[in-house]
Amino acid sequence: MGAEQAWLLAAIPAAIFLVLALVGRYLPRQGDWLAVLAIGASFVLFFVVLVDFLTTGDGLGPFTRAIEWTQIGEFELTMGIFVDPITIVMMGVITTVSLMVTVFSIGYMKGEPRYFWYFAVLQGFAASMLLLVLADNLLLVYVAWELVGVSSFLLIGFYWERRSATEAAKKAFITTRIGDVGLLIGIILLWREAGTFSIQEIIAFAQAGGYGDTYLLIASIAVFLGAIGKSAQIPFHVWLPDAMEGPTPVSALIHAATMVVAGVYLVARLLPMFEVVDGMLLIITIVGLATALMTGIIAIAQTDIKKVLAYSTVGQLGFMFIALGAGYPDVAMFHLMTHAFFKALLFLGSGSVILATHHNQEMDKLGGLWRKMPITGTTFLIGSLALAGLPPLAGFWSKDEIWVVTDGAWGGWATVLFGIAAFLTAFYTARLFIRTFMGKPQDEHVFEHTHESPSVMTLPLIFLAILSVVSGLVVFNEVGTALGFPGGITEFVFLAEPHVYSIDWTFAGASLAVAAIGIFTGAWFYWRGRLDRSTAVASWQPALYDMARNKFYWDDMYQAGIDRGLLGFSYIVSWFDRYVVNDTGVDGTAQTTGYAGFILKHIQTGKVPNYAMAITLGIIVLALAGLAVRG
């Protein structure tokens, strides 16, 4: 087996999805072991594909395999896979995080209703996501894109008995569908001119000037709408925090490490096409910066530990878009990888806290948990420091490199804004850790009944903590070469030419200083209960706190738009349908016909002699008329 059989990574969990969905409830342990074996097999096969990819040819691919799907005249549609360094990174992230989440879920979901269905949909999601990153054409990408959306909808709404969960699932589904409409329009526009759905052929067609400037700009923006919808960037960011209503392991898998990076992946894949469009990279950068800054401020006012991590995820995805806007998919994919590990660790750590404290996730009821949960606390600290960007943890190297390329591409204004976003990240991360694990317990009853999670949950935390420490080192040429790669990750993932990483000591020092100041500021506010309530920031900046607490009023604005705009327009349409179409066009015609019949009935007597006389008179009149014409 080699890279050309990479499709098996998606086929195995897809097959197990069908098995668990159909007969999972009748299997021993409702088939959870089968789910672990399936995603574990994909995890092992990933390394088989990786070794073959690195040892065949120049180690950069790509490998392709396609079959003819249909042919209509001269148009031929093929379906296949495309394996290159970007695909390799995505497959590694998806299989690793999916395996850890599946194992963790055995402990977290124990005793839950529909246990088998949960593991079935997990496998369906993993299969859909792997198919998405393997697809060699945009039509297959769109099919997998929608399958990912359906899986997300089912998992967010897993606790369908709770109204909040069903509302969150609908909100996520509808919001991302708006972006998906844009993606579909963009795909159709790209196909209409190029005559193909093949990603590589479309990129080549764009680079050769096959599209008109305005045409390609419209198509690119449409595709980008789909990307920011799935990756929860402004203005489609509102769905992801509410999606925390699903089981916490789902948050780690879908809303931190895999599904939400689908948009980042799509932009990275199509970046050579976006680079042809004047101003497109600036649009991508501005969206990423605005999202990172806004969500960083919102996270400061959140008291639900999962909501803090949710807004953190949106902001970190903004960092990835900033790197893409600078024209560096290698740096974006590097941060995608490191972020997947430490953010999955933090979400699973929050799940460990929630389960151990009997489903308490408000920081106002936590505190001091490190004493009761040493493994969870230690691994959570590692993930927090990686998120804040302290060396030598993984987040430092990838975040620092984003800062460097941002400065090179856009200069001082973008550099300063990125620095502010990085400071906010360190601040709310320190706040989250201190209020959850340090200081005195806020609720003694919760604290007394807290205990460390079982090993089936702590072992994935330890594994992800190790990756959060060492995964950033793959940026160095020596480490990458020792692992069998052509060099560091920026020499492995590239578009035009490889980029050899070297430490920029100015930015490294600035990055360290920003992270340290953010952590120190957070500690100063919240350490030892100095400002240990949710109103801490409110006492410092009330106006900012109110705006952050209300999420910059995005949800209120959308609700007002629905209530006063959409529903108002619907009322007009309803009135037109009721009074113009129905009462006038349909009922009016029927009533007119009925009234005409009512009038005409009065000339009918129902007596045969009268009708005979009328017939006779008619004949006479016609005869006279005929004679007159002849005469």
C-alpha cells in the first residue's frame, strides 16, 4: 500500500459509520471499541501513506488517483484523490485528534443515551473530513463539505432533549449554509469558464489569465464566503460559541481541530488562484485580523470555560487567515497543526473538569481544582502556555512565524494589530487557567466532590500535552530532516518555493514579551482572588465589558434583521399572496364566474315551449338574414 491508496483512510471510518448506525446498539459496549479500531486503523495507515510519500520521488508529490465518473459530450467528470504536503498535514491532524477524542469519549460519554449513535456520527464526521482534504476536484470537495456540515449538525444537537442544543444545531447549520451557498456559486462560476472541476486545472487556468479580472474576483469572494462560514470568521462567527452545546469531546474534534479548519484548508489549497486577484489577499488578512481582535475582547468577558475556548478558537483561526493573507500557506498550516493539538488538549481538559465537577463549567463555581485533578491541571497548563505562546511550546513557534510574515507582507499596521491580538490571547488564557485551577475554591460543595478523571480520559490528555510541547520543533530543518522530511515544515509545505526557517530574534523577543505581559496582567487581575469574580474586567472598563459580554451585539443585530427585515418582508409577501394572488387571482376569478352564472340563470325558464319558441324565432331570424344576403 502507498500514497495512491490514501482513500482507505476515509473509507474505513465510513464503513464503520454504517455498521454502528445500523447495528451498533446490539454490539458489545454498543460498538465503541469498533470506533476506536476504525479510526486507529486510519491513524496507522496515515503513517504508511506518509512513509511512501516521503520515500517515493522527491518526497513532495503530488500523488493522484482518479476514476471516470461520467461523460457528457466533450465534458468528462472524474472523481479522485490528490495527495500533496498540505493533504499530508491535514490527514495527520484529523486522524491524530480523532483517535484521541474517540478514546476520551469512552470515559466522558459513559452511560449517555444513544451511546452507539454518538460513536457512529464521530466516524461519519472523520470520514467526511478526510474525504474533503483528499478530493482532487471542487465538486467532490463540496459533497464532503456538506457531509461535514451534516455531521456537525447531528453532533451539536446530540442532546436534542435540550432546547438550547437544538437551537444551537440549527444556528450552526443555517449560518454555515449561507456561506456554503457562496461556495457553490463560486464553484459553478469557476467551472463555467474553465470547463473543469479539477482544482489544479482551475488554478492553472486562473494563472494563465483564463478568467477575466472582475469575474475571478467575484468567484473568489464567493468561494471565500464558504471558507469563512465554515471557519467561523466575521461575519459568520456567531455559530461556533453556541455550538458548545454539543458533548465536549465534539468541541475538541469538530470545533477546535478539524471541521473549523476546513475553511483554512480550502483557502490554502486555492491560494495560488487567490493570489492572481488584486486585493484578495488583503481581504483575507483584514478578515483574519478583525476576527482575532474582536473575539479576543469577547473572550475576556466569558465565564463559561468552553465559551472562552470557543472564542479563542475563532481568534486562532483568524491568525491562520492572516498567514494566508500574507501569502504563506506553509506558516498557516504550521499553526493549524500546532493549534489542533493544544486546543484539542484544552477542550478535552475542560471536558475532564466538567465531568469531574458534575457538569459545572462556570468559572464562578470552580477554582483550586489543580489539587484535586493534578493530571488534568498539569496538561491544561501546558495547553494554556502553548496557546499563550510561551517557548519552547508549540504555539510560540507557529505564532511567532505568523507575526514575521505579517510584518513582511503588510508592514507596521498589521504587525501592531497582530500584537494586540496576541496579548489578548495570553491575557484571557491566564484568566481561564487561574480561575479554574488556582486560588481558593469558589464553591466548596463542587470542590469537595471533584476527583481526577479515569485513565481512559487522562491518557489522551497526556499524549496531546506531549504533542503541544514538541510539535512546534518540526519547523527546524534539523528536526524535519531527522524525521525523514526534506526539511522543516516550511520546506515541506510550500507553493512556489520552500522557505527555510530561521529565528528572527527581534520578533521572537517581542512575541515572548507580549505573551509574558499578557500572562502577568491576567495573573495580576485574578491571582489569589484579587479580582476573582466575573465582574473583574467590568470594574476596570465597564463600557468595554458590556460590549464584550454582549458579543459586540452581533446576535442582537442578526435577530433584529430577522425580526424587522426578514419577517417584515415575509409579511409583505404573505399579504400579497393572501389578497392579490389568492383572494383576487384565484377566489376572485371563481366568484366572478359564479356571479355571471347567477345573472344568466334568470333568462332560463325551464319550460320546453319557451325553448321551442326561441329555437323557431332563431331559425326565422337566420333565414331572413340569409335571404337578405342573397338579395
